[in-house]
Amino acid sequence: MSNICIVVPVYNEGKVFQQWLPSLLSVALEVGAGVVVVVDGGEGGEEFGVWSGELGVKNGEWAGCERMIFLRHLVNCGVGAAVMTGIEFARRQGAGLVLTIDGDGQHDPEDLRTLLAELKKGSADIVNGSRFLKHQSIPVLRRIYNFLSNVIVFLVAGFWLSDSQSGMKGFSARALKKLDLHSAGYEWCTEVFQEANWYGFSVQEVPISVKYTRHSLGKGQSFAVGVDMIIRLMVRSLLR
């Protein structure tokens, strides 16, 4: 596999993923990255074989973007577990840089170039893509929830970030050697910065675009999930 790997967790994304994947593959081809798609259980997992066939990409075979691999959890384990499955696979294949991007179509794959450029500068171990570093339309409730999450991240990890819950992140070789996420759900985004604090990783934010649709707004963290996440993170911080 390429030295650069893009990890994409997906869960019941349907045609949204099918329509969005070609643009991701185009970027992967140009930057010389491999793509690891982790299907986190859900319905219709078999359709990924159909999608890859339509795109001219067969699981595990060489494609225009180096390698494209489809991995699948037999049951829904959570987005954090899917991300860690992809990262662990990339590490075992010898990847030196890993980028993550949500599979629900809200992110623009072109922004991966910005994260990659920052990683290649060597000035940061973790690069966080922020939806709040440029003016764009973001629902009010998302803004409020993200701000509260940023406060929690600051309290448990010591980093003040503009978008701690972004699913678009980049990891250097140094970070990959020690990164070991245990959060199965959305709290993985916060745990990353706890790890950064514990291991002394440097963190840099870069602006990214976001496009919300009815599908992507149906994903993400609800208030109840957010409260559960906070409790889990606090307990884990005390036990560390």
C-alpha cells in the first residue's frame, strides 16, 4: 500500500457514498494515496462489492489510486471502532501518513490535500480539519454542540480547538506509532486529543469545507449521545 492512506468509515450511506466516492478516488490518485473503506456493519453491506465493480475497482486489487480496500465489521461497532480498524490496517501495511474523512458526503475530498500538505511540513503530529475556520452555513445547533464539545476537549486534553468533533483529521508517522483509540463511538474525535496530550503530540488546525444534507444531518451526535460521551471521557481521564 502507499505510504499515504485515507481511511473512510461508512455506515448505511447508500447512494450518497456511491456518488461521492469517485471524487475521493480522484484525489487519492493525484496524491498517491491508498484508500481503506471500513463498512461498519449496517444494512446492505454487500452492495459495496457492486459499487467497487461499477467504479472499476475490485477489493484488494491495484487501482488507479494505488490500492483500495473494503473492510467490513460483521456488526455495527461504532464510527470510532471503524476508524481504528482502518488505522490499524494502514499501520500493518506500512503507511506513514493517515488521513480520515467521513463517508456521509459532508466533507470535500479536495480538502485532504490541505491536511496532507500540513503533515508533510512536519510541523504537526495531528492535523485537524476545521469547519469553523471559514465562513459557511452550519446549523445553529451544530455550532452550539461543537462549542460545548470544544470546552470538554479543553478540560480533558488541554487543547483549545475550533472544531474538535471534525471527522477529517491527519496523523503523522510519529502519531501513528502510539495512537491507540478505545472509543467505539463519536467520542473518538475527543480521545484523539487526549492521546495527543498524553504523548506530547503537536496539533494544528486547517480550514475545510462542509456541505450539510438531510442525510448528513441525520448522522452525527445527538444531545443524549453527547452526554454519554462526556461521562465516558471523564471516567477514562480519571482512570488513565
